[in-house]
Amino acid sequence: MTVIADLIIRNGAIRTMDEDRPTAQSLAVLGNRIIRIGSEAECQPLEGPETRVIDARGATVLPGFNEAHLHIFGGSVSLQQLSVATVKGVEDLAARIAEWRAQNPGLGFIVGHSAPYNFISDERMPRREDLDRACPDLPVFISSADHHTAWANTAALKLAGIERGAALPPGSEVVLDADGLANGELREAPAMNLIYSLSPSGGRDLLGAVTTAEDSGITPEERSEDMAALRKGLAYCARNGITSIQNMDGNYYQLDMLRELHANGELPVRVRVPYLFKPGTAVEAIGNAADWREEFQSDFLTSDFIKIFADGVVESGTAVLVGDYADAPGHNGTLLFSDADFNEAVILADSLGLQVAVHAIGDGAVHQVLNAYQAAREANGGRDARHRIEHIELLQESDFPRFAELGVVGSMQPAHPPEAMDFPAETYLPRIGAEREGIAFRTRELLDAGVPLVFSSDWPVARLAPLDSVKAAVMRRPWREGGKDQSVTVDQALHAYTRAGAWVEFKETQKGKLAPGYLADIVILDTDLTKVAPSEFSNVSIAVTICNARVTYAKDDAI
Ligand SMILES: [Zn+2]
């Protein structure tokens, strides 16, 4: 009996990410799996009258992108808010807010996102007076691109009743002037949520960074608003060629909504959500993560790892450095956990067979995490744990070899180094100082040392489009003459966005490459990437995205 394919993609410049057969022209799908890949002549015999045939028009075909670190709820909601990404100065901000109010009549609250730290001035942080000048009559809340800092105007500070500060957990702060009045800067989620929770989205999209399974008191109306936002955000992922996302915050509320979308057949991408382990929580709470792992284990929705924040970000001085900040003597940030508490949590998670992913930006925080991974290995014995460190913006020399020794995965964001995409050098490099530039964002060095790397955008921190990040990774240039070259090749970047992403999910036998038996998660571009200079990758668009053999996005005339 001849097998007839449900779907055939032909005329493609297929890059399989499979070293046994790196390139092909055609592939055939039956059910949700690839059944054959090779030349046109090899696949054509599987075509029957009912077979859907997609002509790739000579363009690059890849395994669907795996976005290994994003914030799906925050990203989804950001699609409905004012982007401050390109604002420069108070007058520009005032003009953008006026335009936004004209487009959205009746607004009672202005929420802006994706602000660079120098959106008001290259010389200083934004202040409430700046925002007051841009909009005196409504509460204004603007979050930084990295979502670790926000700025509020006086009306917003008053609304939240925090003009004189608030008691918050370590690492989080309503920043006060010497006179005891809030200057408008809010550091980290607990501080930001004091105001953001009063905004139209209710701040529910950010709660995944501070809550886990608490009863949220969310009304049915609020939940349906959130479902609508999520649908748009997930569709936006599909539009960007993504077939798998690994969320880096999460609570039970998000999982519950995603489960409902999945049950309705509305998930266009596979989603992985962590159990967030927070400072101040009893370590036994990690046992709940093992329960979630049992509860969510479908092909489309899993919750099978732990996320922990070890520090904050360099720009606001909340990242933990080895040694002082170059521009703030005596200051090196605050670890969110003591070493003892942190080790205990990681050892317990590891003993339960859970993968751990830790946000660690400063070299001091990275050091703490490596120590914990080592302690877990000593306590529980070595296993194929694939523990991850997220960001690794600074990595001291003495810790560098420990990544390979301990088998730690580097999760890096090619868009994050200053000047690689949208982030300016002025608010970053002076903080770390010239001497640390050589240990910053060591992408290529880690790859050369054989450390597995996964790439991602950290959306909404940076633009979601994987090809924008691939471009940033390939085009990376040193900040000064003689600086280290940390750029990678196109193939290395694509690997980190596909096959490595599947591997870090322990799904390397299911997805991440185009080969017989693998899931039909496929992206077709509108161009052959080998015919385009990396500097032009931002102009390449997605023609078709296919997840689980279903077309989840198609550009106008692509099929
Ligand atoms: Zn993140």
C-alpha cells in the first residue's frame, strides 16, 4: 500500500538542522509528523489528489523557531499599550502621549512600555517631573524595555499612595529623593505592581513574575480580557515563525488560561511555563512544581521546570556584580536569595528531577548560581539536568570553565548587548566600566568552549522576530577597537533558535529538526537566506508557519 501524504512542501531551500541530511528540497507530512524529506523526486510519489501542496518558492525552510525565553502574557498585553521604544526627550514623550490619547479616546491611565533607560536624557534617569510635564492630568506609568524598572508621574504615585515610598522585599524599591519623596523610579516587579495593578490591564500580565498559585480574585470579565490579549500574543508568535515558546514567568492563572485555549484548539504554538520560586517562600513549595509537571504534560502545554530570579539588571543597579559598579563606588547590587537558601532550593528542585532556569545578569549572581548547580551535583549526583542560566551578561574568568564542567546551558539574547539592537551603550557601559567589557555577553566564547546555547528575544524586552535576533547575533561588533569578537555564524544562530531550543526542553527526539518521525513544526521564509546579507535579515519576512501540521500563519498570497 502506498502512503499518501497530507501535506507536501516543495521547491524549498530546506535547512533541516539534521547533520545526516543538512539540506533538502521537499518534505512530506502525514498526521502531525514528517514522514519523508529529500529531493522533489523522493517526495513527489507521496502526493495524492487530497494532498495539500505548499510551494516554498525557493525560499528557506526551517524547523519552526523555538523562542527559549519570553514573557507571553506581558508581551501580549504590550501589543495594546503605547510603545516608548523610540521616544527621546520630554517633548517627544508629550507628543506621543497626545497622539495616543487621540487614538484611544476616554483613556484614564497611560501605560507605556519598552522605554530605553535614556528615553528622557542620556545623562540621568527619568523623574516624575519629566512625566508630569509630558502628561500632568492622567496617571502615567512607563516600564523599561527589560521590565525591571518603571517610572511614574505624580498622579500615578498619588493614586497608589506611595509618594513617600513603600515597604518592599529586598531588591525592590520605590526610589526616594533625599527629602523622602518618591522621585518616580520603581525598581523591580513588587514596586512596579503597586501602580501597574491600578492600570487598565490590572497588572495581571506581570503577576507571573511575583505570584505562583495564589487565588488571584480575578473576575470573569477580567479573565476574558486576558484571554483575548493572550490570543493576540500567541498569534503574533505564529506570525513571527515561532512554533514553540518557553515562558520565563508564570503562575497558575496563566497556565489555566493556556489550558483552556489548548482545549479549544486555539494554541498556535507549543507553550512551556515554569513554576516560579520566589524569595521568602518556604523551600517545600518546590514540591508543587512536581505536581504541575504531572498536571500539564501535553504536546502543547507543559510546566516542567523552575524559574528563579537571582538578581535584577545592570541599568538600575540591581544586577549583582563581583566588585563595585564602575559609576557607584561601594555598590554592587543585592542578591535576592542568601547562598544557603538558594542552594537549598536548587538542590531540592534537582533532586525532584526538575530543570532549573535562573535569571542571573551580574557576574556575582552568575557565580552564586554556578555554586548552586555544583552543590546540587555533589548532593544528588550528576545527571543530564540541562540546568540553565538566563542572560549571563557578565561572566568572570574564573567561572567561565565551570559552564562546560557542570554542563550548564547558556540562555542568551542576541538583542540585549548594548548597540546590538535597540539598547543604547550610554546607560550600560559606564555602569560596568571599560575593564568589564571583555567579560560581557560572551556569546561566541561560550559556544567555542562547547557550552550549549539557546537564543531568544525575551519579548517584550526586545522585538520578538527571531530573524532580528539572528541578525543581531551575527552582526555583533565590539564596543571599541581591539574588543573581543563575540559574533556567531548564521548557522550557529539558527541552531540556537531551533534545535538547541528543543534540546533544552528535553524534546530533541520530537522537534528542532526536520527529519522523518519529527513533529511537523515548520517555518517557510519569503526568501532564500543564503542569498541575503545578514544586515538585511530584518527585511526577510515569514511566508508560512506550520505547527503540528496546521498552518498557523500565512502571509497574504503565500499559499
Ligand atoms: Zn525575561
